[in-house]
Amino acid sequence: KRKIMNNLSHRHHFIPEFFIKGFISPSKMLWVYDKTTDRISTKPRSPKSIFFEPNRNTISVAGQEIDIIETTIFKYLDNLLGKRFKIIQESPIEEIHDNELIGCIEVMAATMYYRTPSTENLIDKFPPENLEKTTSAFIKDTITGISKLQISENDKIKLINCVVPFINSPFFEETIISKPGYFKIIEIKNPHFILSDNPILYETLPKDFE
């Protein structure tokens, strides 16, 4: 158990690193203003060293801590949005009229809003039994499924927080949900290995392939 725990991520950024990097200097560092103390940091900081909370997105399932929110959900989302954010950064403002890029900005703003510590309790406004605000069957099924999990209420809130920003989001529906997976069958004589993101193993050859 200790070995698994040590392999968990712990720097869980509530402001994505790709967004923080948009403010770095040529030295790839930046100065941070602390609103609480009304002071600017005495030394420049790296993007990975700021705006994170240790183990913020870690949840417990059957007594085992896992970081699926950080390493699967947010990692995928940040990679998806980060690529589009770079296009937005490098484009003249008058050229930012593509619906997908505009949708990206909306989703990025929503996810960042719900990832910050100050908004974590707002999820109470979106109880599983009150989902008429979304027309997405995927969102409804996901939130309903989370509510039935045998995990703590706090961990349920963490998971639902990942979903709420996508309520009625065309960008989410068109860019993430609607794209079908890609499958390919590769036949090799006397194969010695199998390499795939989604391997399917057959004990006997299916009739469709005979």
C-alpha cells in the first residue's frame, strides 16, 4: 500500500499549469502577488510550484487512495484545452471567432472556476435529483452514477465538480463525447507481443474472423 501511495501525484493545481505558463518571463518563471498579505513574492516562482494544494483531488475507494481526478480527468482536459489555448494566445483577437475556440474559452473558464478552493461548496446547487439544467444524457448519467458510489460525500463532491462545468456545453458534446473511438485490427503471423491502448484478448477465434 505504501508503494502505491508514494506513486500518487500530490501537486494538484487548481489553476492549470498551461494557463500559468501564459504569464511566465523569458526565464520561464513569474512573480506572484499574494492578495492576503498584499505582497509580491521576493523570488520568482516556477509554474509547477504555485497555485496547487497537496492531494486536493485525491479520493478514497475501498480504503485505497487514488488520484484518478488529477491524473486522468484533469490531465486529459488540460491537454485538450492547453493545445487550443496556445492557438488563442498566438492568434490576433479579431481572428478568434471559431466556435470551437470560443467554446474552449467558456469551458476553460468554467473548469477553473470550479477547481478553485473558494467555490468547492457551490456544488450543493447541483444535486443529482435536480438535473433539468442539462440536456446531456451523458452528464445526467454521470452525476447520477457518482451519487450511488460507495465513497464519502466529500469525494462525491470532488467528482461531481469535474462534471458541473460541462452542463449544456456544446464544446464538450461536440469535441469530447461525439467523437467515436478509433479501432484497428492488426494480424501478425506468430505474434510475440500485443501493443494497444485498448487490448482485446480472445481465448478462441471469434466466428466473425474465421
